[in-house]
Amino acid sequence: ELYNEMGRQQWIKRYDATKFRLVRVHYDREQNGSGHHRDLMFVYAARANPEDLRIKLAPTVNVRGVSKGVFVRLKQADAPRDKELFRRHAIKPLSRSEARRCHARVVGKVRLRGISGKYETYVKVKECTPELLTILPSHYLINSGVGEDAAAVEEGGGDAAAFLGQVYGNAGATVTRDTELLRSYTTMSSHAIQRRRLHHFEGEEAILPLALIQPLRESRGKSGGMNHSMEILNYYLRHHSSTMQIMRDNDERSRLTAHHGGNNKKKKSSSSSSGGSGGGRKESQRRLVPRESDDEVPRNRRQNPVSACLLFAIFDCRHMATQGFWDTVIPYFFAYRHIHNPWSRELQVDRPVAFVQLPQSFTALTIENDIFDMRNEYLFRLANNIRSGVGAITSCGTNAVWNYDLKFQQDPLEHRFNEDTMIEDTASSHDVIIAGRKGVYHFERLVLGARKGTNDYLAAVFRWSRGAVQLFWTTFWWPRYRYVWPYAVLLIHVFPIAGCVYYTQTVKLNRCQTTALGARLGLVPCRSGPFLGLLLDPVYLIYATVMTTLAVASFHYHRLGAYTVMFENVTYFFTSLSAFYWVSIPPYMCIARHGVPDFFDTQVLTAGALWLQAHSAALLAIVKAWSPLENGNAPSDQSLLRSQQMYVIGAPLHLLAICWGMKDGVEILFRKKDASRWSSFDSVLALATVKLWVLALFGTLCVGVVWGLYNAIVYDKSNEDKGVRALGIFFCCILIFIIEVPLRGMFFYKSVVQQKATASRFDRVTAAVFGKKQPLRPDLVYLALWVALLVFSVLRLDSDGVFNTRSRCTVNPDAADCERQEFYRFVRVGNEGLVQRRLLDGVSAWFS
């Protein structure tokens, strides 16, 4: 509608469409003007979006910069050197709005002798706008196709007439004069004839110097659109903002004070000061922005420009702020000027606060019928409160208010959103955190939205993960970005955890119930028990010291915790790979001939799993205690269940995102790919992938249950083997319980929602016991199971006290395939390091 209103029917979406509307809002019921009112400026803007995404027209349009098929425009001439460059090419310097109307599609590039006498790069273009053909000198035009554009200008020449009037200062230019001027350029010049002879003709209408053009759209994604709004805001600030008026007055006052103070050390009379001030005010009415040349601006004002702040809120089209939003958000951007003086009430802008983020809430979507975790309750209700404690909250794109600095210069607003990846919100949040600022999270449902469909939400999960993989590349690529913090987090945080986990998987106790390293250092007396033998191992002691130091340092130095959070943002997709491992273990325990692989030390793994589950449960309890109440209620355990379900269901999406994101990362770094563009409705691949994965997983688990029952009844003879089968069947049932509701929701969403609205028997039982219905959390079931298994494993210790697995090869070393157990046995042996020397011989023999 905006395009049609501005008369752009001929080339739909080929031009920017921007309108300013001054609206007066009255604060009385009658709205008759008798009460208080406020004037607001409404800006409606649509960015030029020509059809340059068709593969036949432009096979390389996803590449940044000037390339074949991309629409380019003339640069705006803001700096004096740019104006001089345009004048040398006989082209009048244009403003940004004028330059964005002079664009065309790139056909190719040529090397020609330029105005300096040296060979320069020129770009051949076609589909030129009439404004571009009008502004170009004749020696840049080629006759092919110009006649049609001239006819187009003649039919609807009002735009071209207004454009020429702006450019050449002749507001009364007529359509006839514009048309004649344009037709005069249709005659082929000698330069054009020479170019036709030397180069292959590809339908071009003109050539342009590469130094004078830039892409019409630097970024095709959401970040490019928001940066376009930043440029519109700069125009508004320069021409309409009262804030710039105040900054200009302060700047003129400081300039005059510095001028009078520098020339005359004695005080001047008030008349001269008043006259100077009046002259400055008279000049300011003609100019709202400072001088464009840095040479004309005093050095002290260039280094320390007068600045103000701008609050910039972002709402996606599906979200709407409610009453009280600004009253809640604005106080976060202020702080007391004298924090150590309890009697001072003077406020100042808290510049370290870069943005304030609010949660996403959707109408008619409760936690009970949120089958696919669209509310993302765990993140918005629990995790973000912890992240906000170290200032590492990540913007989710919408429902955020940003705090930008305004400077008294040609472009008052310097901020630009990150355009490298699909997830501009996370990337831009990282940029401000690295710059030393922070984000703040406020949990209150002051923004309501319309939820996505199931297909679109799964596509969004895939897009978020793919964007995180792209951000992983741009974060870790040292030659381009020079980031040190990801490598520091790897060194001091990730490597100790990975080393400790690996050591836990490989360590074994000797007959003294100590580890080999502990026995060598003599830290634990012999026969002190397996618990002390493991707990006092030097590796675990060093690990505990490192982790405690990191925790204390993060508490006192929040930047360390912020770096850890940012590292998780760019690597979380790797954890999805573990989902394939954990869902494959239960079917293996049911179907395989020997339920537990020989290389598993079940007692050590049971103790480690119990250790992990116990600490996870304790941390979740602490996080829930810290989370804010909503209507007097603590967070529901449903949020944890939903996150665990999406961990399993979304695993193939993350794997697919890793494959595509790695390819995108290489192309971003080495091929200048524009990876910022995405579509909210591109959901076919994501939905098909998840459906196939869930159906295959559900079928495998059901087969595992049936096969495990058969093995336990017919094949297994010993009670230990039957116990392993029972564990496999139990784990399969837990996984079926986790994926059952989302699986039915993919095919029968309405019936599942209706069923969720009715309380089940389990809900009535938990409501009678706990006072409200509670979901069955798999993590608590696992915790109880690991406790029982640990007790059982301790009671099943060997007679010699060795804390080891009584596998079939331990009982009967001559059993089949037991010689291959050496391939999997990792033991610390004196003078032989981590791996036995016999292992290398076993590997070669096994492969041979």
C-alpha cells in the first residue's frame, strides 16, 4: 500500500518508500484539544527490495559486494573527498535519498582507462532507473535500452522531474525538459562505440566507475532492514529532532565560550557575548548538523563530541507491547550519579546498560498445551535470570529496548546491527558485551504475541541453530575478527572439564582401592575405601580447585561469566550430538547379545551419572529459587520436561544445522556470502526431518522393548544379564514417554491439546499429594535409578575389593571375543603412561 500510494506501480519495490506523519495525541477523554497533548512523529518506511533473488537472473546474488546480478546504486557524497570524486566524474554529488533512487543491475565488469589516465574498474549495468540515466553524463551511457527508459519517464515523468529539480536546483523543471535531456543521452558517444568494439555486449545500458557505487542492499536479512531504519533515523535526527537542537545549542555555546576565552583572557562585556550567541542561534536555524568537514571542526570537539541517548525498541510484527511497558523498561537505563551518598537523588544515564530484554509471551498458549516448547519457558523463566546476573543476557530479536549514543556529527546514530549471520540478535548482543557493556533481563509479560505454527517453529529452531554455527565461525576465525575470549574460555574452562571427564572414563582402582596416580603420590592410605580413593585423586583435586577458582572469579568479575555464556551461545548445537548416543544405548542394551559393552566400567559410570544427576537437581533447585514468581507461583516443572523433550526431538535439526552452517561459515569468510537472509515460512525441510526422526526413534524403541523382553525370557540365563535387559527396557520406556506427546502433536495437534485440557489420573494423584498437579520429570526418575544402581553395584564388589565390573570376561576369560577386551581397556600403569604398551600391539593385530 505504501508503494502504491507513492506511485511506484511501474517498478514495484524498486525504490525506498518513506513517509513522515506528525500525530498529536491528546490526554483528555473528549480529545477536543482542551487537555494535555503530545506530538509524535510516525515514520512508515519500506526498503527497496528488487527481484534480484531469482537464480536465472542472478546466480550469485547471495554474495556481498558488487557482483553479477546484484543491484547497485550511487554512493551518497557526505565527505568532502567523496564530493570531489563525483565532481571529477562530472556527476553532481547526491544525498542518500537521491542516491538510493539511482540504481541498476550489474551485468559485468570491465577495465578501462579512467579520468586519471590509469586503468580503472568499471561496472556494466542494465535495468537502470530513469533517475540514474538522467544524472549520468553522456560518455557513461550506451544507447541500448535507453529509449525505453526515456519513454517510461515520459509516461510518468513526475518523479524524474522532481528528481532533476532537486539535483540541479530547478524546482520548476518540466517533464518536457527532462525528457529532452534524457533523449539527448541516447546518442552513442565515441567512448561507447569503442567499448562496444572492445567488449562483449551483454545488454548493458550504461557503465559506472566502481569507486562511485555500492550495493543497493548491503544485507538482505532482517539486520539489513533494521540498519536501513538506522539510516532513516539519522535523517530524522538531522532534520526534525529537538534533541539535536539542544545538542547544537550546547555545541555552539561551548564553541563560543572556547573562542572568547582563547582570544581574550579578560572578561568581555555582556553585549559582545550576547551578540555572539545571537549569531550562533541564527546560524543554527539554517544548519541542524555540524560542519561536514573535519578540518572545519575544532580539534577538541572532534575528539569529545556532545552526545545524548536514544532508546530504540524492537517488536516483531507478531508482538505488541501492552500498557506499562515503557514505565517498566526506562528505569533500567538510569542510575544514581553518587551511589555512595544515600542522600543524593541525582540521576544519570547508565551507559553500560546496552539493552533491556523482556520475555516472549503468546496468547492462548499455556504451559500445559505448549507441546513444542514455543514459550521457551526454561530460557525466559529460569536461565535468563542467571545470565542477567553477569550481564550476558542475549537479545531474542524482539521485545528488546536498546540504548544508543547520539553524537553531534553528520550521522548522529553510529550503531549498526551485526549482518554476518542469520541471528543478528545474538551477534549484536555479543558485540555490545565485548565492547564492555551489558544487557539486563526483566521478567514480566508486558508484550503479547501470536504464536507460530508447528511447522514454522521447527523451522525457526533450525534457523537459530544454523545461525549459531555461522556465528561460531565468525567468532573463532582469528585472522578476521581477532577475538581472544573464545580461546581463553576453551583453555581455562572447557579443557579442564573435558580432561576430567576423559579421566573419569579411563581411571580404575587397584587392589588398594586407590588410583595409580594416587598410590604413586601416597595421598590415600591403602584400603581406605573406593570413595576416598577416587575423591582424593590428584586429578580430581586439581579439577575442583580450578572450578572453584573460576566460580569465585566469575562472581567477583562478571566478564568471566559473560564470556562463558557467550561461548555456550556459539557451541550449544554440539551438545545435540550426544542425544543420538543416549537414545541409542537403551535399544542396544535390549537387542545386543551382551547388554553392556565390555569397555564400560559400570560402577564408575554409575557413580559419575549419580554425581551429575545430583548436582543437576541441586542447581535446578537453586535456579528455581532465584527465578521470579508469576502470580505468586514458582516456575512449573513442565518447563524442564519441555526442554528435555526438545533436546531429543530437535537433535536432527541441530545436526542438519551443523552441516549447513559449516558450509555457510566457509562461504561467509572466504566467498563473501550474505547469509543474513531467512524466511519464516521455509519449514518443509525442518518438519520432514523431525517427523522422520521421531517416527524412526519411536519404532526403534518399541522394537527394543519387544526384543529385550524376548532376550530376558528366552536367551538370558543369569540374573545379571536379565537385570541389564530390564534396565534397557526401562530406559526405552522413559524415552517413549518423553517423545510420545510431541509425536502425537505433529499429526493430531488439536486432539492432543484437548486431551491436555482435561486432567489425567496421574494429574489427579499428584494434585492430591502435592496440592497441584506435577509432571513426571525424567531427570528425577534417573536420579532415583542411579542411586539404586550405585547401591547394587557397591554390594556386588569382587571378593578382593577391586572396584571393577564383573563382566562375562572377568568371570570366564576364555569366552568368545574376550581377547578383544584389551583393545578397550585403558589403565594407568607405572612407566607406561595412560595406555598400555600391549594396546598398540592389540590394535595392529585387531586390524590385521
